[in-house]
Amino acid sequence: MRELSLGPALLGEALGTFILVFAGCGAIAVGTLPPTGIAAAFGLAIMVAIYALGHVSGAHFNPAVTAAFAAGRHFPIERVLPYWGAQGCGAIAAAGLLRLSLGSGPLGVTRPAHSDLQAFAWETVLTFILMLVIVAVATDTRAIGQAAAIAIGGAVALGSLVGGPISGASMNPARSIGPAIIAGDLSSLWVYLTAPFVGAVLAVLLYRRLGTA
């Protein structure tokens, strides 16, 4: 994976995460879309962001993805914290704009439907599946690279469809922390700041064991 210029890369990460949160959480906030439409919005948002900004930043848009790439030695560890900062800023800015433009109402804060433990398990598994797709299309030369954005967007939409009713299907600490901070609702946030990292790192390590990463 070629090293990208840090300044533009950080801006790209902030913009891509902004697009994801603004479009995905915006689909929740407007209150007119069914669950399938919300899942499609998240999937399409990540797909278009990857196509638009992937060549600028590598298209992580997710602190768990950044950490997993670093753990798998696909990303410089010294860039992890700057990437996390950019992703967090993009998510908070998007949630803030949704609040300013729509007023009071849901912001797409992720909450467990039942217990924190159940949500932790689902977020771990959903992020594992997402990261497995990401590491395959991003690092394995045998994968179809041109379809990476479609595959990753599809994985996000799939996770949202299946896991949305259980855990909110965040799969992304930045996607959760932006709306949580703006809404002032930090309940169960620890789930979404830990489980995605576990699932993503496990996926990279398993893919390495397959001898293809």
C-alpha cells in the first residue's frame, strides 16, 4: 500500500467520514426511510466516499479499520492517531450539521436493543465481516480491486440490515461517537468504542493466517 501525503490524506479521511455520517445518520434523522433504505444509505455513502477519496487517503473512514491495517502491517503506525483525529472530526462535524439543520430529533445514536453484552458480540462479528471484505479487496492482488467500493458498501449495507435491530450496526467508532457527542447521549458508548476494534483486528489476523494478506 503506497504512502499517501499526510495533509491531503487527513482531509480525505475527515471528508469521507463526514459523508458517511451525514448521509447514513441523516437517513435516520429525516425519519421517512424504512430500515432497508437506511441500510442502503450507509452502504451507498461508503461506496461513493471510497470512489471519491480512496486515492487520497486509502479510504479508511473508520478508526477500527485504521487500527486493523496497522496491526496487519498495511499502514504506518505513526499515522494511526492523526487518522483517528480526522475521522472523529468528520463524524462530529456531520452530526453537528444534522442537528443545526434539522433541529431536535434522532441523530442516529447507536444503542443496544437489549444488553450491552449482546450488542458487543454483534458489533464484533459485524465488524469482523466488514473488515474481512476490506482487507481482501484492499491487500490481496487476486481480489477484484475495481469492485472494492461496491464490495465494502455492500458489506456495510448487509451489516446494517442484519444487525441494525440488535446493536445499531455501527461497525465504526467514529460513526457512533459523532452523534453521541452532539446528542449528549454517551450511554453504552463503550460498546461501540471497543467491539469494532476487536472484530477488525481479528479479521486482519485471520486473513493473514490464510496466507493471502
